[in-house]
Amino acid sequence: MAVGYAVWAVAPDIIGQQVPWEGNWPYYSTALVAASALVALLVPRRYAAVFLGAVVGQILTKLILLSPDQRFFLTSMRLLGGANKRISNP
């Protein structure tokens, strides 16, 4: 979980944006892959735990670091995206 949190926590210092995916392209995807690979090397044969830790860490980070308005916006976009898929595929 700490790795998922770290990707978000250091983003403002590295890319100058509060939300990691708003920076230049390689930061977010590279940070996630590198952080997960590091944890996978430190904890061999627990790949599901690495994935779950990264996901839970990012979810907790969104709850901690983002303002309520930002959290509402992200949740709304996810719900609308899912509703749109359900409506367009009867």
C-alpha cells in the first residue's frame, strides 16, 4: 500500500501536478510499473498481494490527498463511464 501511496505523494514534487496522470505521459505508468516491480522483487511469489497493495494504496491516497470535490468528480466520471457502457450495450 505504501508504494501506491508514494506514487501519488511524490507526484506534486516530481511533475508539479496533484493528480499523477495529469503530468507528462511516462510518469504515472512508469511509476506504477517500477513500484510494483520493486515490491514484487522484495516479496517474491506474492504477486496478487503486490497488485492488491498498489490498488488499495491508490484508493486510500485518493481519500486522503484529494479534496471532496475532486473525489466526487472522479467517482462521477467512473459511474457515468460505467452507465454509458451499460446503456450502449443492452
